[in-house]
Amino acid sequence: MELFMQEVKDMKELKEGLKNNKNISKNYEVAVIIYAFDKNNRIIFQRRGPNCRDERLKLETIGGRVKSTDIDFKTALNREIIEEVGTEANIEIEEFITSIYTTTFDNRYNKEQTWIYIVYKGILKSGELKIIEPSKCLGYERYKIGEVDEKELSEGAKELYRIVSKKYSYLK
């Protein structure tokens, strides 16, 4: 479910925006996601590894959980980019896309987990993507809009991919 079309910058703004929304579980986690495009307008996905908490072996974009020490969502996303692809890749955050509320199944704890994804568009300006956590990322795959098999995407990535595909259809 899409939540906000305008950027929420941090947890304080997010909580303020959700305070009257009765459809949101109180036990949600927040993650920051980047739909990073390369210079050929292909979206960079990572193939989830066997030690991921959910949706193993599915395609997902770069990003992860917001920590209490992150001062805002862009800071969290920059941290996640470095944690996932290393310091040799220069991925620039360009603009806010959307935020969604979704549910995944956490295989580690054998239960459903609700998430709010804060989503940005970015571009790989230069450098090489590294696999920093091989048990969580099997590698990177790049697809132009319309080329990826949606059955290969994680559940959260499917909804986001549809939003991104519509918004950036001119990048095909």
C-alpha cells in the first residue's frame, strides 16, 4: 500500500504522518531502498542469498533497515549503500520516489513482519559494486524497465517495481 508521495525526511516526520492511519500496525520496521540505475538506464538488483531473513534467492534493490542512530533517511540509505556494495561504488541519491507499507515473512523467526519502505531513485555514477555479505547477496543483476521477470522479485520489490516502472517509463 502506497503511503506518501511527498518525502518524509526522518522518523519524526514519518510517525507524524502516520499518527491517524489506523491501517498501519504499531510493530512496523522501517527500511530505506534505492532504485539505482546505471548509465544504461538499467535498474541494479541484488540476488538475495541463503542467509537473508526473507525472500531468499529473490531479486531486491539495495537498502535495508533504518537504525535508531541514523539521523535521517538519506543518512540511513547512504550507510546501507556502503554496507551492501562497498566504498568503491559511487551511487548518488537523486530524488524521493514514494513510501509503501508491506508485509514479508521472516524465515528466521517464522512470522510475518510489517515494513515501511522509504524509496529513492539514484544513479551509479562510477565505480564497482562489491559483494560485501556473500551469504546475503549472491550478486548483482541489471534490467531495463520491462525486462525483469516479476516472479523473480521479492514481494516488496514487485509493488515498488510497478511504481518505478510507471514513473520512469521514459527510461525504457
